[in-house]
Amino acid sequence: MLYGRDGCHLCEVAREVVESVCADQGVAWAEVDVDGDPTGALAAQYGDYVPVVTVDGVQQGFWQVDGARLARALSRRRATG
């Protein structure tokens, strides 16, 4: 999961990394705009840290996404089921 917001240049870079790593791993991914949450909870949780990447709810990185770390997390996920 990629949490970001419109107009965020770091989010654009993160999107490219997530898209590439997930394509290499054959894994689907989704993106959520933290500002689109009507409750404001996502903006409160992630607002100053976007982009944030999680795998199965576990944060893997923020601001600058490490593609190698994301790939390892996805590999572990597939190995454990």
C-alpha cells in the first residue's frame, strides 16, 4: 500500500519505485490519498511522512522508498503465505 497525496513530488517518485518492484514481484498494490479520507485519520497518521509504504500493514518506509527493502518485504510475505 502506498499512502500519498496529490502534488507531492516524493509521492510521484515512490509510486514509480512501488510500481516497478511490484511488477517485478508479480504483486498487486494500491494507493491511497491520505487527504481523501473523510475522517481525517489517515492525514493525521501519515500526513507529515508521505509517501509511506506498507506491506500487510507493516510500514516499510517513508519519504524515500527503498526498492530493495520493499522487494525483501514482499519476498518474505510470499514465503510465509
